[in-house]
Amino acid sequence: MAEIEKENVGTVFLVGAGPGDVGLITQKAIELISTCDVLVFDHLANAELRKRAKSDCEHIDVGKSPGRHTVVQEEIGKILVNRARAGKRVVRLKGGDPFVFGRCAEEMIVLDQSNIPYEIVPGVTAALACAAYAGIPLSHREYGSSISFLTGHEDVEKESLRVDFAKFAEVGGTLCIYMGMGTLNEITKKLLKGGLAPDKPAAIVSHGTLPTQRKIISTLGNLVKDATREDLKAPAIIFIGNSVGLSGEKNWFENRPLFGTRIVVTRPVNQTSRLKLLLEKKGAEVLELPLIKILPQEDRNLIAETFTGIATYGWVIFTSANGAKEFFKLFFKAFSDIRSFGPMRIACVGEATADVVRKFNLEVELIPKRSTAEDLAQELVATNSLDSANVLVVAGNRNREVLVGLLESIGHAIVDTLPIYQTDFADVLTAPDRSDFIEKGADAIVFASSSAALSYIEQEDDLVLSKNAKKPIYCSFGTQTSETLQENELTVGIEAADSTLESMVESLVNYFKK
């Protein structure tokens, strides 16, 4: 019986989540997160990583921070053992590296005592990452030939000093002090008493590797005063040593054009990733506030009728990327070969929509210079190919009738409309970053469609900013969205030139440069 139980025991993976920037997590860690049954995480693990887990994964928050603990260490051990004994694949996700002040040893002991198999996946530790992202060299052949990793307190709940900092003053090299903000005054006094000079170069990097990163370059004697003045908060790493003095006031990470800006994206869930990535590459902190949701809308009779005569259309017009995606999902349920699509010409309202169509090796013949119904209709009419031609418009439930009306009245086309998805307002109360937005506000909020703008307007009472929050400028992807905002007395600060993600990002960069 014991052998059967042993065979059914799951495995625990003690995984380093890295310092914060999700790009610094290892490939192995991502693979484990995406396949685990249980994800046990702490407060230093970037919340974005939890989105990589599968839909039925159990998420358990055991985060600890000074003055707050969700789950005591003994209980964490019990959670790991119990889930593994139930045959689960468990990932214990720790900020930084599990073996660098991550209490990994305590969890290893519990797992060993319980005969639970485990693996350890290292991560980039905070001292190395924060130094690199702040442009602080930790070593130099003339100024620092050793590096020491120290903890400001080993007991996160008591914040008590256990390291004899006076002795480490004699070691030299660079000191990298974790979890030291709560005892900064005591640490600096002990180092000075141990013989370090008041003018010894020192620095603090708070929220390192994240868009909220802040740093100060100071001296040991002025470090407490400067940290208090700048109101630096944990999590932070304290650096002390001669090589720290080689750091400049600015660095590659903080020099990115949107660094320090907070930008809200309002696209539907699962459609924010590319825009978010583009903004984050420019240094922005991105908040997600999905205001609309896309739902399939299948009129089976209409779809069957349309696909039966698909080859009779002279033009097929895709008015959105969502419509194109849903269309081809249904198309390949009906047909197994793309050649069944027929010889028709294809027009798309913008490059993002065209990219979806091109994935199927179909040529997009027409994309208007501006992504509006009017421009698309005018350019189609200019082809002189619409008179009495059969045209299929693939649309959503909120698409304007302007396009169809213009094609019929000016182009004399015979137009069929295939509503293939519906756009509905998303409940803003469930938005992941709603509380953060209300508390702190943002520099800009980006609307990709009139639907998103209308959803925001309708739910404004649930998005009232706190007294000291920053009021954002309103940004629009196109003229129709801008008109919707203006009709509701919201001033448009930025309108993208050509309704593409790249154009919006470029517009934001140019705006905040000024």
C-alpha cells in the first residue's frame, strides 16, 4: 500500500521568479508555471507570471512582507506536502533566487522529511539585477574585488538585525544588503562604527527592474537622509562600496522614453499583450483596464448560407482583427482547404486586421490610409470594381452601417453583411488594475475603439479617482473614437496617426517628450 502511495506522490518545484521584470525569468521556470497544478507564490513574484498558468491551476498566495504575513512558514510547508501527496505538480514561486534569502532551505527540509520529491530552479537574484538595471557596477579591478550578499533582517516579521555589520565594514568590496530598508539607520550606524568612511559611495535601488524603479546615488553618511527625502520604499537593495561610485546619475533602463509614465490600456482580456509589450519596451508602467469583451456570434443559417456562396463574392471586407479571427475559425470548421475561399479580392480596415488574413497566405489588396469606414469605402469605390459586384462585409454587432451604406449608394455594390462576433461592455469592477488606477491614476488612458470609450463613459462612477491621483489624458486610435470621446465632453490629448499600435506608441513617446 505504501508503494502505491509513493508512486502517486507529485513533485514540488522550488522556482526562482527573478527580480520583477518578467523577461528575466528562466525558460524552465515558465515551462513549469504553465504546466503545474498548484502555484504557491509570494508577494515579490510578478503577478504577470501567474497569467501563464493553465486555467484550472490552483493559485495560493503565501506572500510575506514586513508587518504583514499571509501564511506562516510552517503552514507553507504543509501546503507543499499536502498538495504533493495528493499527486499534484506544485510550483513554489519565489521572488529572486530561492537560495538567496528565499528560505528555500527550510522548505527543502520539510520536503525531505516528508519524502516528497522536489527540484530547484534558480532565478536571477535581486542584487545582480537591480545593480545592472540601475547602472551600478558591483566590482572593478581597482575599486572592488569582492561582493558580499547580506540581509538587513532574516526574520521578515520581526525586522531584527542578525548580521554583525561592524565586522563587514572590514571586509571591503561591495556590500549588497537585502531587506534593509526597515533597519537602514541601524545598518549605517554599525558600518560607520566598524570603520567605513562617511563618504563611502552608497546607493539604494527600489522596485528594481520594474517600470516603477527608483534609485539614489549617495554616500554612507548621507544615505538615511537621502532615502527619507526621496521616500524610497521596500522592496529595495542597498549597495555600499567604492565601485558604486562609478555609477552615473542616469542609466539605460531609466533613459527609455516612457520611463516613469503610467499608461492604461483598455483592450479586451487576452488582446492587450502586444500593445503592453510595446509600451513596456519604451519604459512605461502599463495598467490593464479591459472595458469591452468580444463574444462569438453565430447565426448558423446565415453562416452556412454565406459559406455556400463564398466563391461568388467579388470582394470580402474585414472591418476588424476580431472579425477576421472569428471568420477563419468558422471557415476551417466548414472547409479543410484554404483554396475553398475562392478568387475574391480582399480589403481590410487596417494593418492589424490585414496581418490576421495574411497568416493564411491570402493577399490583402486594399488597406485605406486612414482606418475609417469612410476612407475604406472611398478607396474601394475608386477601384471601379463595385458596380453590381457581390461584396461581403465581415463585421461585429457594433460596426457602423456607414460602410455598407456608402458601398451600396456610391459604389452600387450588392452588399451582404456577416455579423460574426459581438462586442459587449466588460464589467470594470473585475478589471485587474482598477484599484491601482483609482488610487494613483495614470498619465494616459488609451481607447482602441468607440465601444471602449462608451464603456468607460457608462462606468465612470466606478472609476472615480482618489483625491491625489493623477488625471490621465485621453488617447484615441482614430477619428471615430475621438468623436465619441468629444461628444461626451472628454478632451482628446492624442489621436494616433494611422490607427496602428506602433503609431499610438510613437504618439505617446512624442507627447511625453515634450
